Amino acid sequence: MAITKIQSEAINLADNFAFTGTVTGAGGNMKPAFASALSGTQSVSSGSSTKVTFNTEIYDTNNCYDNSSNYRFTPNVAGKYFVYATLTVYSGAYSAYQYGICYIKKNGSTDIAVSNMDVRNANNARWFACPAHTTVDMNGTSDYLEVYGLAGSSSSPSFYGDNHFSTFGAYKIIE
């Protein structure tokens, strides 16, 4: 069915339409966007807040994620972003895990999302995943996002990353 001109007739939205040419005004651009992962185990000190070194890029549409030195996302387009992180905190031994916290920080100091898991009274706890997510306004020039974590353990705590147990990503929301 070709639509050349719409006057007072109604379009039946249950019909299928085959468009030729370019459809404009539909959808939007959800870039920049990135996804990253922690490639292995990152050792940490119990009770100390530590930046997570998400060193593996899964994708990075606009080259806005630094996966080698700062481990931060600095979008070059202003707007609202959905940001997410999952941090798997590993205790090193059964029953040694006490708590884990995942922080998404804006500009190095402002916590914009926090997730925690406290299992000090649980038996046989060894690791837990702490997911955190939120939306945030970014200015497109100097704002950046990072992930920090904290692990409480009576053994050798770490952030576990093998097979994408710990991930960090963001994408621009269509406004």
C-alpha cells in the first residue's frame, strides 16, 4: 500500500506498510554508548574503596571509554544517559564474605548510584553481585563516570571479572 497523500482518511495501524525512500522523524540516536568488563580478578583490600579497572571494551561507539588508564566514560555529547554497573565481589573463601558495595560516581566524587550486599550472618557466602544503575545528565565535555567498589572479607577479597561477572556501561537516552 503506497501512501502518497493523507487527507481526512484514517490509517489502519494494524496493516503492514512497505516504505520506500527515507523515513525521518522516527527513532533516534542512542550514541555515545559503551559496554566494558573486568577481564580477570582485581585484588583489593578489605574495607577500602577501590576504583574498578574495567579493562575490556565490549563496544565503544564514539571512543568515549578509557579502558587502559582512567577506566572512565567521558561522553562527547550532552544529554541524559542510562548508566549501569554490576560488580561481583569475591571473598576468597567460603564464609569469609561480609559485604560488598558498588558505587557509580560522577566526576570522581558524587555517588549517583549505590548498591550493596551485606551477608555477615549468612553461612557459606563466597561471592555476590551488586548491580547499580541510574540515569544522569552529562554535559558532553568534562563530566565523566567511574565505578568504585568496596569488599568486606576476612579472607582475600577481590572483584571478580572472568566471563563478564563484572560489567560497566552507559548509553545516551533519546529525548
